[in-house]
Amino acid sequence: MMNIQEFYINFDESRFADLRKRIAETRWPDGASFNGWQHGTPIDALREIMEYWSNGYDWKTKEAELNKYPQYICEIDDLSLHFFHIPGQRPDAVPILMAHGWPDSFLRYSKTFPLLSDYSLVVPSMPGFAFSTLPAKGYINNSETADLYHRLMTEILGYKSYVAVGGDMGRGVVCYLATRYPESVRGLLLTDVGFAKDIATAPDNQLTKEELDYKRAATEWMQKEGAYINIQSTKPMSLGFGLSDSPAGMAGWLVEKYHDWSDWERFSIDDLLDNLTLYWMTNCAQSSIRQYYGNSYTLPPMGKVTVPTAIARFPKDILPVPKPWIKRNYPLIQFSEMPYGGHFTAMEAPQPFAEALINFIGKIYWQLGVN
């Protein structure tokens, strides 16, 4: 039996005092700032965020809210894995594994906890994120994370089967789960399907108009927005010193992604600072990006997904893949266009996300003949 202990979030006030001191001593860049967000986080926007972080933001309320839900730390092999395990109110509650990505955290799903109270929710912090550690080798990939999560669900928590939900890197993790453990994964709900490389690299004359539009958009996005992938997959250590030492440096790097990948008007400044505070207090800004190295250089091939799949597509997400491609590559039984929201999905649109998930679970268990 693996060691498992109850866990409560508790960041000491002395660490907030240090954070405020570092913010006050920020050395801001000289020279005129670019206007708008096209060159990265604007200095005026970041100054406003840092001022509120130092003098208006209240983490302790968020901490108390999160600590209402049961959390644990377990040791698996050579790493510690933090996770929420929230039992459902129904005696036959369906277990749901929820996998987040970067640069977010378990907070992606926390607004849905009260909306999904009939289900048993398992929401881990990915290795290297928040309170979960990396293995001794210093990195991990989606395939290895999938194996960890399956052990968590089956060996530690005792579930024979479950539904898996994922977006961003979490989408890769749950797809590995579905291809490797199809007897346990009853269904997948994905909020994105990643990058359709076969469309992006195909000759133009072999593509439909929708596919050609996607290829052009993907090419432009990689040129203008994709540099972070190359940096984080090749030089995570060099970038990590600034992310770990400077609140402004960390915030400048992450806020750009929160802004450009989200339905920004629905992503409140408190949502923003909840994530920034979690990253800062757990010093995971550098460790979290090492998964880019693992995924770029150590991933094994993924099999074909054969379990029932749902897509919840958010209008402000990054590069939505054409639906015909999704239907060719997944056994799709539900496709939901969300009314608003972006890459951070349930954080931006918790109610539509929860409704899509509830509908999907009803379809799966009806098809299986299970009440």
C-alpha cells in the first residue's frame, strides 16, 4: 500500500511579506513600452496586476475555500503526488479524473466542484506543479503521468473504472490513459485535441478549405506565439532562474498566456492571481515547464483512442481543429460548442463545462446499460 496522507494548503504570512517586498523592489525595464499585447505583457498592465497582488489580493479566502475539499499527498515511486479526492453525494457516484495543463493548475476545475457534487472527483496536481514533485531524473512526460494517474485511480483509490477529462497537457495524459487502459477508462471528455500536425504539413492542394484555413492559422500562430514551446523544451533551467526569483518576471511570462489564450473578460484578476500565487508560493514556475522537455524528447507513440469521446470546444481557445478531423481520429459521441471561454475552460466557463460533462456521462452509462 502506498503512503497517503491528508493535506491542507497553508502558506505562511512570512512568505506573503517576502512576496510584497520583492514586488516593491521590482526593477522595471527602461524605455518606452510597446502598446498592446502583441509584443508580450505590457508594462502598464503588469504594474496594475503587481500592485493589486501586493495591496489588494486576498489568497487566504481562496485557501479556506479550497481546504473545504479533501486533499491528499501520496508517494508513488520517487515522487509525491498531490490530489483532491472529493467523494460524490450519490452512493453510485461515477469517478471522474480531471487533468490540467500549463500554465494553470488544479484551479482549472475548482469552480466546478460544487456543480459536480453527484460525482467522485479526483483532481491531481501534475508532477512538477503546485504540491506535486518531479521524479529524481528531473522531468516527466504525458505517458509517464498517465501511468501515475492510473495507479492513483486503481491501486490507491480502488476504482475499477472511471471517466477522464483533460485539456492542454492534461489532454495528452488522458489520451494515453484511454489508449493504454481502455478497460478502465469508460470515456474521455476533451477540451482540445492538440495540434493537427498532419493537416499543418500536408500540401495545400490536398486540403479542404477548412483544413487550409487551419494550416494557415497554425503556421501564423507558431511564428508569432510558439517560441515558448522551443524555450521551455530546450532551456527550462535558464528561463527558470528568472521565473523563480522575481514575481514580476514570473507574472510577465505567465500573464501573457493567460491573456492571449483566454476569453479575457471572463478571466478575473483574482482568477489570475490565484494561479500566480499558487505558482509563486510552491516555486513551481520552473519545475512545471520541464514537462515540455519530457514531451518533446521522450514521449513514446500513442495508440488510437477507442473509448467514447466528447469534445467541449471553447470559442477563444487556441487553434480549434476542424471537426471532420476530430471525427476521423476519435470515436466521437458528443460535440459541444461552449458559449464562451478559452483555453482555461472550466475556470472561465464552469457551468457550461459541467453541463457538457454531465450530459456526456449520462450518454456513456446509458450506452453501457449501467444506472
